[in-house]
Amino acid sequence: MYTTILVDDELHCTESLAMLLKKNHPELTILGKFNESKMALEFIKANQVDLIFLDIEMPGLNGFELLSEVEDLNFDVVFVTAYDQYAIKAFTYSAISYLLKPVDEEDLQDTIVRWKEKKNKTLALNQLHMMHDLLTNTNRLKTKVALPTSDGLEFIEIKSIMRCESESNYTRLYCLDKSKHLICRTLKEVERVLQESGFVRVHHSHLINPQYIKKFVRNDGGYIIMDDGEQISVSRTKKDRLFELFNHVERL
């Protein structure tokens, strides 16, 4: 069993989220629902909580300001936000859990399953700082991505990632140096972050960095061979996007 609180200045948001949690996640005991961030802060300082569902934009204290007032971050956080899709990428870069408003029942289920699988169920301060920095500097060129590990974060160059492969609710990243990284993120979430760096989804299970395509073969429905020798099928619905990329490559 775990304990949680819900913090959002909009009453209908805390009520609807509470309803979904009570319906599908009895393992999460809701200790409180707060529509005023200062009242939530007082409760957090006086009580032990495992997980906080926290809105970012709130009057009084916003989500970041609230967390900065807590001396010991001995809990984890799922940010519930109405941020636009571009800014949302900051969450995945910093390996922090989030839910988009209005909260979807399936997304909530996936988020809680991944959270329960995490070994370290506390919010790392460096994660929080990184996300805040990314959200306030969304036009800055991103060259690295943070991967969640059992003891913190590992930062790797985006250009070093050759391809990504779905493994249920996880994704495995394959890099140029032949290292592999299994992260607790769906391929859809990884795609949200890496698509602005040119990565392309060629199959429901595969996201690739086009600069490492070695060969395209039309036989057997079409497949590509990557620089590491991996053979990846190309979905029929993804071929048009792939051919668009090929049109920008000089041909002899």
C-alpha cells in the first residue's frame, strides 16, 4: 500500500483524479486533496507521503515553488499539467513522470505501473532542476537526454543514439558505442522527445536515427539495415515518411 495526495487549484481536477484512483488503484490511499498549494505544503511538512500528484501552474505557490519549500524530498511526484506538447518534452528529458490534462484513464494506469516498478521512489533534486531549466529555456538546443537509472540519472548524447526498440512499457536504446540502455518509458514517450532531433518511427516497435541507415531493401514488404547490422521491418503506414527522408539524400 502507498499513500498519496492530490494538489491542484482546480477542484474538478482533484475530484476527477481521485475518482479514477479510487476506481482502479486501491493500493494508493488518498490522504488529502488540496486546491490551495500553501495548505498542501503544510500537510507535506507534517506527514509522510509516498507520491504526490502535483499541478505546476497554481496561484500562491506554483508546483516548483512548493517543492523548493520542502527540505527533504522523501517522496516522488507525478506532475499533472496542461502544458503544450513542446514543453512536455522537458518531462521526458528529465525522466520525471507526468500526466496531461484531462487525465486519461489508460495513461494514469501506465504511469502508476511504471512508478511502482521504480526502485527509487523519491524525486531527485537534479531531476527537478533539469526539468525547470528545460521548461524555462524551451528554445535552447537539446544535445543530451537524461536516462533514469536505479540510483539517479545518466546523461548521453542524443546523436550517439542509433535506434530505440519497444519492450512493452519499456524502451531499449542502442548506441554507437554498442552500449544498451533499458528505460522505464514507452516508445511513444521516447518518440516525443527524439522526433525534434530527426528520429523517425518506422515500425510500431522501432524508432530510428536516420543518419545511421545503411541500406533500404524493397523485398519482403520493405526493411532497412542499420549501421550496426540490425534488420528492421518498415510498416506500410510509415513508408511515406521514410521515402520523404530519402528524397533529401543525393543519388548517383
